[in-house]
Amino acid sequence: MRFIVLLWGEKSRLANNETLGVPVFSYKEMVKLGRENRAALIDSLDARKGYRYEAIGSDDIATLVYTSGTTGNPKGVMLSHKNLLHQIENLGVLGPAKAGDRFLSMLPTWHTYERACEYFIFTRGIEQVYTTVRTLKDDLRNYRPDYMISVPLVYETLY
């Protein structure tokens, strides 16, 4: 780990020995650093020298997904690019979705299954519409989706 970014809270609440020498930045500090680096890059004679590219491999971590802990303690799961690509390539087994189709989704965008479906949808040129349980009936009528994205618990609740 190269550094830690706190999305909320204050650094003063962390004990120094808890970070094991890894630099900790607040969200505000990261925004400020970004602005300063962008200004320095724009002001430089050769803007390209400010960029550093690193190759990304399929086994590299693409995202961390955190569970809510509804069935136990909350935890983070590391997903690689290969994990996500596998989902994109294989979600088509669920149905013959094609460009121009419309998906209706009732899951939040941070849900793991939702995220995988979104990646699948984006790679196929499919339209996605978001809904809630409260507006589902009207949205089904208005958007006339070809497919719905959700998890069994949502359908059980609706039933």
C-alpha cells in the first residue's frame, strides 16, 4: 500500500502507529494535491513529462467491494480485472441481450451484481434504466424493459 485516503473523518483521530508508516491523506488534501499537480503540469513546457504510465495486468486489482455485513462482519473483497472481464463475457448466458435492448435495474450501483451487469450492458450497447420498489410499477409501464436486473431477495419481497 502506497498511501491511504480518508473519504471522511479527520486524520487527527488516527493513532500514528496504526498506519505503519503509510502516508494518510484527507479527502481535502487529495483534492488540493490534485489541483496543485494539474497546475504544475499545465504550466510546464512539456505537459507529457508529468504523466507516468504503468502497465495494468489482468490479475491486478481493479476494485475493492465492501459487504454491508448483513450476514456477518463487514469485509472487503478484492476483484481483479480478470474477475470483471469474466463476468462481462459470461453474463450473456442469462439471456440474448443485444444493442437496443433495455434493462431495468432495482439495485444500487455499488452492489456487486449491479456493477457486473452495468459493465456487461455498457459493452453491448444496451440501455439501462434505474428504478426503485416505489416506482417499479410505473417504470415497467413507461419504459417497457426487455430485462430486469435484481437479486432473488428483491423478487421475494415484491411477491
